[in-house]
Amino acid sequence: MSNTAVPTEPSLEPGNPLSVGTFSGPEGVNFSIFSRNARAMTLCLYDTIHQNSPSRQFDLDPSINKTGDMWHCHIRGLKPGALYLWRADGPYDPSQGQRFNVNRGLIDPYAKALTNGTWDLSGALGYDPTSPESDLSFSTHRDDAPLPKCVVVDDDFDWQGDAPLNYPLKDCIIYETHVKGLTRGLLRTNDPQRASPTRIAKSDDPKTGFSLPPGVEALEHPGTYRGVAEMIGYFKKLGITSLEFLPLHEFDSAEHFRRNPKTGAILRNYWGYSPLAFFAPKAGYAYMDGQPHDQRDPDFPLREFKFMVRELHKAGIEVILDVVFNHSAEGNELGPTLSFRGLDNSIYYMLDEDRRRYKNYSGCGNTLNCNHHVMRTLIQDCLRYWVVQMHVDGFRFDLGSILGRDSSGRLLENPPVIESIAEDPLLRDTKIIAEAWDAGGAYQVGSFPGGRWAEWNDKYRDDVRRFWRGENAGALHLATRITGSSDLYLRDGRKPFHSINFITAHDGFTLNDLVSYSWKHNEENGEDNKDGAQENWSQNFGVEGPSEDPHVEAKRQRHLRNFMATLLLSIGTPMVLGGDEIRRSQGGNNNAYCQDNPISWYDWSDAQEHKELLDFFSSLVAFRKAHPAFRRPEFFTGQDRDSNQLPDITWYDEHGLTPDWSALNHTLAAMIDGSAQETGEQDDDDFYLMFNAASHGIVFTVPRHPRNLPWHLIFDTGAKPHQTVLSVDQALLSPPLGKSYAMAPRSMALLVAPRL
């Protein structure tokens, strides 16, 4: 970065308080930032990203450059690309919740880009770590070099007519993935510390042993936003509609946790659940084209992110962001002073009764004061920015229940920020998905406030896992989950699609590991295997980890297909963990938050090895998209609409009789009337689902269709000839089934009675 962005003779003007953050115009750049309790504010400008001290600085006059609690100025002649930080002077009194330190450079909470480089936040402490008074002491050390600088950006971009796709949630198939890990394994080097991706061949290269994903002819920018765009051919092959990315707001990926006790490597922040700047896309995921940091256009991450979104939208694929508004990277009272803490600690954070310490409903040291008007406004502005300027289609809110807590940590009946997000006119078509719990004990699955919010349904995850593991009475819970979880969402007027159904997610076992490990193996996280969920409802079929036993592998393959078919034929919105379709494994690690290495990266040679499973998954996705019977917008009633209609769903046991729901059973069957749509949806064929979670084969009685239509087989996870999913036209090429059907142990089948 040259110093051309900073004018030779910059001039300070009053500025506009309404343009929060930065706004560049033809005559210069406007700055506006909140601080109620600061006595003075200084704007610092830098020529390069590694400068220890600013090239220019401007002390704001409260009589001219402050309106209410907003400090503001206009720097005439300044241009996009300028680098800046703030300094705030005010009381340093931790016992009263005040932690101002004028020696600390501060990141603008509204910064739209940060410079990329090596971070060393040990020098950003507001206190003297050598003092016996710990955080009650005051640091006089001043060095801005380790801290990323904020960037004045130019939001102009050639969108080529693009806009968010905003598919109806009921029609979505969400694929949860990680921007970097999706393609990072295709680098020539396995060194996780390498800063810049290396180009690879445009086809499978036998010299390097790399395999490209199916449908991808070239992948030249692995580990980046552009690398995601180069994966479009694969996403289209899968048929998924929406990508949900793990956090990509700026965070310190070099954050030091501990060392891997097996390899000695320093563990890093891989998942990104430690945000630093909510408006800024992570610069480390942008293609760096080999230029040195100090010569690169500093707002390139915005253009790279927008390019990715635009190209995905052209292919009909939505972008959903995992957002973390519940805490920041500043940690507890012993953490660094980076932004919120130094700007107005007592307003941005929930403080304990003694005011020195932080309430910790996030499990990460602090909790943002989300329902304070200032923080609530920031969240709202941030979401609007990502939708309007960055064209994203939705958000998944990490630890969403924190958004429902007041400044004292109490759960509110009608939380202002949750209601504001749901009712915001600019976000009306945007997907909002809550992780409806937090680390402070709140659990709101089925009762998350705010009306139109969808939720990650962990009850679906657990009940489906338990059923297929053969738990007693699992069939009753399975019936509830595969029909949209009406016990959770019907009572407050929400719909089946508000249930985000998932069996695996980034937090937990991969699908392959769910059928390969009976215990978690997180030893490489350096926490003595104490981290991660203890109860996973998994099973290893006799061998812990990889197995070459064909009998064990056959059982695992069948179980994988059972999970996939259950998920994609359930009413609700399915979410798939990326890589499950190719049996991606983390070696039994169910909490790989710190594993920025091959444990987490996708190995695309798995796609060749497990092509049959990949084809099965893709054909299931295509089948779901082709049949509205599995994308119902309303709950089943179990009743017919009039005398000419069948019941919309009828339940059976293996004998073709009404199930005894009080029995400890491992089987279930259901007949679905494809015409039973109440909102003008397209009519469909009729279907018959059969589930056998028993460890032995069972002959199911197949009830006669009420209109004497013949039943044909679509797939059977226990029958080798039917490892793919047939279309209805393909199924009709085989003879109709008789009055009974033999189900293999732990298997699932789908029949169709074509009526169209």
C-alpha cells in the first residue's frame, strides 16, 4: 500500500454523524463513531499496514466534532484505500466497567475491511501484564504494528444485475461448509501456515496426487472465495440450493490456543467463532495473487467476496452466513483491547455485578450487550449491509439465545433485537436461522421468539440418530421429526420449513465418523479429550475407526444411506454437512475448531473412492426437488380434506396395522398422499416409506393402495441393486411389488404409487 491514499495536506472538517463508520465522497472521507464516555477521540491514519505509529492524526474537538454520543469528522482529500485506527481517551476504572486507554489503537466496529497480515495481540493489552494488580493496572506501552488497520473502502462493484435469490425456505437444501477447508487440501504444500495459496494444475495431476471434485475442470485458487466459485460445477452436480459458510467476519486465525500434543504444531482458530469486525469479510480468504501485503489494494477482500456471491447466484446457489453477534475476540478482563472494550466497555458488553468482570453466556469470556440500543443498531446496520451491499441471502445466528438476553442476562419475552431483525423491511425476504440456545443454559428450540425465525433443530438430530442406533421407542420420535416437528413449531404458527433438519454439522462428528466411532477422539485438540460433546448417539459396528472388514463396511455404507435418505425425505428444511456425501472424516474428532490442517480440510480423492455414495446423495437431492410431497409448506393432519381425498398421511407398523405408539418398536411405515396440499401446491404421486432399525431382517406387509394403484420401488438402502434413487419413470420399468416386502437389517425403502 503506497501513501497516495493520505493527502499531503489533509484538512479536518466537522463531518456528519449520520454516516456511521466511513463514507467516501468526491471531496474526501467522512468518519463517525460512537462513544458516550470518552473524553477525547483521535483519528489515526497510516501509510502502511505495519506502521508502529500513525503518519497523521487528528484530535477531534467535542464542540465541533461531537453530536450526542457520536464523534465525527470529514477529512478533505482522503480517498478509498486509506488505513486508519481510532484512539479513545477516557476513564480507566475497571471496577466501574470503564477500560479506556488512549495508548491502544482501536478498530472501528463499522470497518468494512481490515488489512491482512500477521497479528500479535499480546501487545494490545490495556493493562500491564507484569503488574501484580493485573488488569487493574494501566499500560503506557504504545505500538500499533501488530494490529490490523481499518480500510476506507469503495463499495462500487459490477454486480451485472445480481440480487439475492431468496428462495422459499421449504425449497432449500443447505450445504454447510468452510470457505478455506472446502478447497485448501488442494494446495501443493501441506504446510498449514503457508500464507498464500499456490496454483495447481487444471486437471488431476498424478505428480501431486491431487483429485479435483467431480464437475470441476480447474481449481486455481484453493482456500479462497474464488476457490469456492470454482467449485460451482460440483455444487450443481450435488443439486444443493444454498451454501452456509462458517464465520467469515474478520477474526484472528493466528490466535494461539495451545500445541497439538501429537505433532507439536501450534493450534489455530479455524472455525472463526471469535469475531473482530462484523462488517468486514476475512481478508485471509481472498486470493492474494502473490503481491506483498504493503502493495496490495487493501479493499480486495470485498471484491473477492462479491465476485464469489455473484458467480454463485448466476448458478442459482444462495449464500448464507454464520454470524456471531454474541461475543467478540476481546475475551474476558485479561484479554486484549481491540475495539469495543476501548470505545465504551460498559455499554457494548454485559458486565457482572462487580463491573470488573464480564458475564459469559457465550463460553468465550464475554457477552455482547445485544439489546442495548447501540449494539442493537450495530447488528441491524450490519445485517442490512451484508444484504444490500454484499447480496447475501440469509444468516445463521450462532448462540442465538444470547440475542434474547437483557443487560443483566435475563431472557426477555419479546427481545427488541430479535423482533427488529424479524420485522426489518430490508430483511423481509432474508433467511434468519437461530441456533436457539447459548452457553449460559438457555434452550429455546421450538420457542425462539420473533415470529418468522427458523431454528437449528437439534431434537431432529438426536431423535434420528437414536432411532437408527436402535434405541427403544425411537419410532414415535422419528415420526414426529420426519413430519416437520409439529410438537415444536405448530403451536406458535410457524411452519415445517422453520425446522432446519440436520444429522451432522460442523460442531460434532461428520457422517462418516458417526458410523465409524463410538467415542470422540479429540486428543489432538490439546484438551485431554475433555472437549466436544460426550453423547453422540454414534456406533462403530465393531471396529473403532477405519476398517477393511467388508462386513463392517457394508453395514456402515447402509447406515450412511439411511441417514441421507431420512434427512432428504423429511418435511422441513434439510441441512447437510459439507463432505458427508464423500465420507469426509475427521478421525473421530468431534470438535475440530482448532484444526486448520488435513483433519478438517476436504480430501477430494474421497469423491472417487465413494462415488456410489455421492451418486446416491445427488439422486436423493434431485428426487426431493422433483417431488413437492416432501417439501410440504404445511403440517400433516392425518385427516382427509373431503370425501374424495385420502388422509394426507397414514401410519403403519411392519404388519400393515396402526402402530402401537406405546410399544418399544424399531420399525415404522407411512403412506403419504401426494395430493394433500392445502396451499395450491403442485399435486404429486403417493409414497410409502418403510424404516427398519432392528438388527435383523423383517418382512413388511405393504397395505393395498386405497385406489388400487400399484406400488413400485424407488430405492432400498439394504438391497445392493438399488443403491441409487430411481426416478418415478425409472421405477415404473420394474414390475409392481406384491403384498409384502422383505427389509434387510437396519434399512429403509421408499415406494411410489404413480397417479400423475
